[in-house]
Amino acid sequence: MTDNTDFHWGRLVQEIRQERNISIKQLSQLADVCESTAGRLERNMQRPTIQTLEKILFALGYELEAMIIGKPKPLKFLSAKAMKAPGLKAHMKEYQ
């Protein structure tokens, strides 16, 4: 049986971030977390708090709850074009 504590959120975050062609610095700015926090999460050097994980996943266009129940689906507001928009962070706050 697999223990949920063995799940590597960092690996998942890194894969999504790279698919979206976002740097760790950009992700940390979008999620409003320290760049070092995002980096340690990706390298599995730090277990994230629920709040941090939720902010990072939301910045990547996913909801934590959907990821946990196994139904990850990108949020509609994050199109490829929107990901490059300079006002993305402000746009995302409308959905929080």
C-alpha cells in the first residue's frame, strides 16, 4: 500500500511548470511565495504547507482539491496566451 506522504508534490509542480514554460522565479512571483520555497519544494527538500501548495498549484492553473481527488483539470482562465500576459497575477486574484 502506498502512503500519501510518499507522494512527491515537487516533481508534479516541476513537470507542470516546465510544460507551461515558466521559470521558478516567475512561478514564485505568480504564487506570491519565496523563490527559495518554490525551489525547495521542487527538489523535495521541503514539505509545503497546504496554503503554499494551493497557491503554487493555482498559479500553475490547477486546484489542489482536484489534484488530491485525482481529477486534475486546468482552470479555464489559464490559456497559453494568458500565461504570457503581464497582468496574469492580478487576473488570477479575481478567481481566489
